[in-house]
Amino acid sequence: MSQTQRSPSLLPPGARPVAIANWLWVVAALVFFIIVVGGITRLTESGLSITEWKPVSGALPPLNEADWAHQFALYKQTTQFQTVNQNMTLADFKFIYFWEWVHRLIGRLIGVVFAVPLIWFAWKRAIPQGYMPRLVFLLFLGGLQGLIGWWMVVSGLVGRTEVSHYRLAVHLMNAFLILAVTVWTALDMLALARGETRGKVKPTGFGWLALLLLAVQLTWGAFVAGMRAGHVSADWPKMNPAEWYPSGVPYIEPLWRNIVDNPVVVHFFHRWFAWGVAVVLVMLALKAMKRGGRKVAMGLKLALVAQILLGIITVMSGVELWVAVTHQAVAAILLMFAVASAHAVGLMESSHR
């Protein structure tokens, strides 16, 4: 489709799809960054260091020794401190507080970086028709993420030494959803600017399947992280030197709970379901390549190989901090390339309708 064939209703005078795409790439980069910092926060056991939720005043860190003493006193009331970190010094506390504070600060920054340009683009009538509801939905997801984050933290303050792995998974998957929708919308804008589509690009059936299976794998990755299930085994491909599946594993009743609550079963599932997801993602990459998405298809395959290797290294390293953080970072990159590949397939299908 040529530039002159654009639908006037989709690109009204003043529409700026390229500018909107560039803005959304900045947002996606910040979301990627907060996912990485979130991984560091989790792996350094920093998530429970801030026991209050103050969306505005909480943007400032403790500014003097009295403030630090107050924050440390609040942390000392948590079960995590009382049962795990009784010997923690104020210097140790400042380290974990820093990561949680940075994590929350980036979340606030993302809110500003998204909301202010959105208002400006809406005021200038620069948003192509039909996209305002999606952008508002993204804004809603961002606000919801803050609430989910606090809901997650509350689960670990009293009676537990860590947050609920269910709530951790919801928090991480909502971040991945924000990232996926942001990337898809940015690609939509570029397709509109190039005149390659008359409207929103929709995933094909296979695209939906690939993204859904990847979402399942990412969810169980969050379960592994939340339950510290990565420590179940430091061997690969077997879960101990002699067995593919450890013998004598105690099971939970009812049995269906084991797939989400038993660290051994969760680890086993995440380890081997990955290969089925890998096959489907390779097929998605091949479809994208056939439809002109050569670069994103190559990126998807490279990210997939890197993620599999990092998963293995994470296990064999005993969940070394920076290896595990990189594993989470590449998971976000893999998702972005999967979204871009599904978009390339969907774009070609929509252009043939």
C-alpha cells in the first residue's frame, strides 16, 4: 500500500505516528529497565525493605540518620528481619533499601514519561483514530502495576519471610503485558506511517498461540523465582546426577497444587516446558521471515538460544545473582522479539485481507 492510500480516518491531519512510536520505544526501554531492576530487587531480598506505600512523598529517600533509623525500625517489625536478618546492620539495610527505592522510583518515572506525552499528543490530536483507548488502557495498566506491587509487598511483611509467589507472578506478568502492548502499538504506528496497513494489526491464530505459550513459561519462571525453586537442583540436564526427576519428592494435597506450589514440580515444569515453547517460537520466527520480518526473526532466534543457555547456566551456577538477572533481562528481550515477529506475521495477513 502506498503512502497516498492511507485512510483519512486513520491518519487525520496532524497525526504523528512516528513521534508516537518513538515515545513508545522510550517507554518500552524504561519498562525493560524496571524489569531488570525488579530482578535485582528480588534476588537481593530487597523487596520488603520499604514497609510503607507513599506514592508521592515516598519518591524521596531518607535524608538524614533519623530518617534511616525510622525506616530501619519499621523493617525490624517484619517477619523477614525477625527470622532471617536479625544480625543485619544499618549499612546492610541501606543496600537493600536502595534497590527497592530505585525500583519504585523508576515506576514513578515511567508514569510521568507515559502520562505527560499522552496528554500532549491527545491535545494536539496527533493520535490516529482508534488508538486512544489502547493508550489509556496502557496508562491504566501502569497505575495498576503500582497497586499490584504494594499488594505483593504486603503479602510478605507479616507471617512470611518472602512475598507470595502468586503475587510476584502477577506483578511480573503485568509488567510483561505492558511491555508487549507498548511494543505492539509502536510497531502499529510505524506500519501506519509507512502506509502498510489501514488499521490495527491483529495477531494471527498462531501468533496468539506462540505468545500464550511464552506467557505460560514466563509465569512459571516467576513461580520459580518466587519460591526459590531454582535452588532445587544445580544439575543439568538431570535434576541430580542420577535422575531426571528426583525420587522421594513429598507431594502436596490435592495433587493439582503441586504444579504451582511444589518447588520441585514447578522447577521441573519450567525446565522442560521451555523446549516446547522453543519449538513454537522457532516456527513463529520462520513465519515472520517468510513474511518479510527477517531482522526480528533473527533476533527472536538469537534471544531464544541465549535464554536457553542462560537458564541452564543459572541452574548450574546455583542461581548466581548476575546470571539470574541476565536471564530475566533476556526473557524481556525474547518477549519483545516474539511480539515483533507475531506483528510481522499479522501485518502481512492483514495486508492481504
